[in-house]
Amino acid sequence: MNIYPVYFGDCLLCALLLSYLTPCKPTILMKFGYHLNNQTMTKEIWLNLPVKDIPQTIAFFTKIGFKLNEHAPKSDSMASFKIGQKDFIVNFFTEAVFKSFTPFQIADLTDATECLISIDAENREDVDNMLKKAAEAGGNVFAAGGEKDGWMYG
């Protein structure tokens, strides 16, 4: 595992390149530092993803109900959202900025899947509603909601 430190605001971020995972080499930025103002230790994990269009990304994720992270800097090269009751952070960076975090190429997703991200919902109706919102916001829904493995609906 290689660690590439990146300074972002008042926190030290370490980009952990999980190079032992093949065939993909995802970049994960973990917030390890401490807040300089009050010396409080923080341990969080953020999901960072490359996108081609920040305004389109903001429009899509706002339409499906995610809230912008008000603590993140406002810029043309980044959008940050808090997701779920525990405010999991998902940052979207322009491809140019994302490339500066890693020596690896951004995955070509035209004919591959890089990862699957699951979002918890209260019930089947909430899952179906999220799929509907995603489609209305311009997303591609590849499968309707349905029971999986006898215990999961998605």
C-alpha cells in the first residue's frame, strides 16, 4: 500500500492507493489529520470520484435528495455531498483535479464497472422512489428494484 499525502484546507489527507487490488486500483482519500483550530482528532473516510461536469453533478445529486456539504470549499473543480443520517462524505472532482491525486489513469467506464456503492433505504418504497428520482434527474437505471438473495431489495 502506497501513501501519498495531500494537503487540503487545514487537514492532512493521505491518499491510500490500494495497489494490491487488481484489476482496478482505486484511490481512497482518508482524513487522518487533526483540526488545527481545536486540536480534535478526526477519523473519517471520504469517497472521492472523478466527474466530467461539476454543475451537472450538483444538479443530479441535488435532485435525488442529497445535500451539499456546506463545510467543503465552493469551486468549479469540486462538489461535496453529505449522504445519509451519518453524513457520509462523497466528493466529486473534475478529472484534472482527480488525476493529481493518483499516478494511475481514471477508469474507462464505457464498458466496465469500477465499483458498486450501496445506499441504505428504510423500505422498498424508498428504494423505488430513489430509482424514480434518479431517472427523472437524467440517470440511467439499469434494473428495477427487486428482491435479491432473499434478504435484500434493490
